[in-house]
Amino acid sequence: MKRLSLLPRSGLCLSGLCLSIVWLAGCKPSEESNVKAIVGAVLIDGTGGAPVTDSVVVVAGSKIRAVGTRANVPIPAGSEKIDGRGKFLLPGLIDLHVHLGTTGGPGFRAADYTRGRVETNLNQYLYFGITSVRSIGTERDAGFAIRKDQRDGNLSTARLFTCGRGFTAPGGHPSQEVGDIARQPATPEEARTQVTELAAQQVDGIKIWVDDLGGKAPKIKPAAIEAILDEARKHTIPVTAHIHSLADTMHLVQNGAAGFLHMVRDTENVDPAFISRLRDLQVPFTPTLVRQELGWLYSEHPERLDDPDAARAFEPAALAGIREEAKAQRGSAAARELFDRAKRNTRQFAAGGVPIGVGSDGGSSSDLPGLMTHREMELLIESGMSPMEVIVAATRTGALALKKLGEMGTIEAGKKADLLLVTANPLEDVRNLRKIHATMLDGQWVDRAGLKLK
């Protein structure tokens, strides 16, 4: 069995305790022989509840068996004990908006999309503590092969959920960036046929781009949108839409869209009743503010590219290309106003109880996989969300958007053991989520130093 990103046989030393992971030839250890107890950490479980001090989390195989305090959760005899004192334990992070198979720098070329490149991108996310990603709209065959290998237990890297190839208008956004990757149905009937094709691929969702870039590109017609949503409903596939305008968002909600990427940006005059409806329906919004900020981020803060983790995780040529591209970036007054409006609407929606998720658009131009997931969380703080709300956005809401809340996204008994152990309090500063001591995926510690990142 191929295990690319788990610890080698020599194990991982955590606070003086050396963990040894032994793989029997070609098979996974049984649940009972593979029990771990993380003891003494401050537990931030992803539900939004108060942190639990002096916690115990018992992991058996790939699942969480028990969660509580040292006083009420017995530590199984013979289990591996991990000393979590002085550390903070959270669910693994989830990025709901990624595009795999790119160079990780300027440009998005079809020729870059190879199995090796996709695996590298997934490792980059895992390196930054992101244990699951949703690749949304630009996936080709290699992504499906990787997903199968993961689910068969033959490959361990950031867990992949994929929407295959999404929908846009003929010649519509994002074809000016990514060519013909997106489906461009000419009629509602053709759109229905293409949804059926996606259903046969067992996609985890469907993506629609609904954005004319301020009148610069064709926008998918309402009849096509309604056909996609109706056909997807027959196959019980959730549909997530890239949006810009309030009117399009309302039309999509009326016809059953399950979630949104980006934020309403054409107005701040949003009827509170509509926000309440989104709250009641629990329709997640993934604002992806970082994608807008990238128009000037590196020109104003070139030191961000000197981050040691950037040098460790990305090709020097990609970083050099971003530096060169940044020289011409200024960010127009109009672009900055749209960005600020998106932040204000994020605050408005979050305050109204609409679920907010974390998505980076990672893989788009200059959008470094994983690193920009963390920048997005900083921007959600700048938008007025609390650190606890942002942690919930990056964990529980991610699982909600994926329709997997019963399986992952919080630290609760019976859920997947995707865990993040950090050395500083993220409730004091969300940037402390970068201070990773250890990451667990499916109950196994990740060998971060051994991940193939470039």
C-alpha cells in the first residue's frame, strides 16, 4: 500500500515522546492496535463552544473514539500517549475553493495539470495544516484518479473533494484565464446532459460561474442555470456558484443553490429578510477575499514572499514570477472599493448568522496553495469575525459545505481523526494556526518534513 505523506518507521518525537508507527506488510494496523491519546492540550473543537483545558482526545484507527477532560475520559491501556501540554488542538483545516494542477505562481496553463502537479499541490495544502480541499470547477481526469487512490487507502495527502469541470457561458469567465476547462453549454438541454456526465463521475459537487466581469464577458443564462440546478437536484449533487451580484445570488437561492464563492459585491443594500433566509437555509458563503487582495498584496508587501515556508513549499521560479508580476500591480480605486465592500458584506452576512467558510482560490495567479488559505483567515478577522468564528469557518463550516458534517469538521467521537496541534493560542491571534507542531490525517501523523512540495 502506497503511503506518501505519513511518518516513516522512525516516528515523530512530540514533546519528548517518540511515536513509532509500524505498518504491517501491505496492510493497515487494526483499530485496536493503533490507539493514540493526546493528553493535556487546550481543545478548540470546531463547534464554537468554549475551549476545554487539560483535554483528552482518544483516536482509534482513523476515527476519534472519545473526547473530554482528563477527569472524565480514561486513557486506554497500551495507547500511545502524546503530551499536548502547552499546545492547542483543533480540527484539520478545510479550504473550500481551490484549483489544482498549477505552477503555484502566475498563470494557469492546461499543460501544467498533471497527476504529479496535483499531488504536489495537495501536499502543499497539507503542509500548511489543511487536511481537506474542494477543487472546484477545473478538475480533469488525474484528480479523479487521485481521489480514488485516497479513498482506497493507497495515497495519503490532503483529502480531495472535486467538482470536476464547472459551468459557464460560451466564452464566459473563467475561459479568459483557464481556456476551455469549464463546460460551456449552448442550451439548457446540453447543460442537463453535462450534469448527467458529472453524476457518472460521482462528483462531490457542481460549480457554476455567474459573473460577467462588469460587462466584459458573457454570463451564463438563467435558463441554463435553472436546468443545471434542476438536473443536479435529481442526482442529489450540491451546486456552488461563483457570484458577484445580489440579483444573481437571489435567483440562485430561489432555484436551490447549495453555496456560494466570493461575496456579493455590487451593493451593500441587502434585505435583512434575505440574510435571514440564508441563515435559516444554512447556505454557506466562502468570500475568498484574498483573491481580490492579490491585485496589490505583493506589490505593497513583498516581504510576504520572504516567508521561510514560502521558500520551503514553492519553486523559486514561481516565487520569482510573482515578484516580477507584482512590480506592475497597483490595484485601482474601483478594485479596492469592491474589496472593501466584500469585507463589509462578509461582516453583514456573518453577523446575520449566515455560515461563512474559508476558501483561497488557491492555484489562481499568484495564489500560493495553503499559504493564502491562512491569509484568507486573516482577512476574515479584518472583516469583523472573531478568531473563534474564523476557526469554525475553517473547520465546521467547511464540512457543512461539503455535506460531510456527520463525518468531519469538528473534534467529536465517531468523526475522522483529522487534527492540528499548534504551539500558540489561535484565539489570541489566528496567525498562530501557522505555528504547527503536528498534523494528523485519518488518524496518522503527517511527516511534514518529508512531504514532496516541489
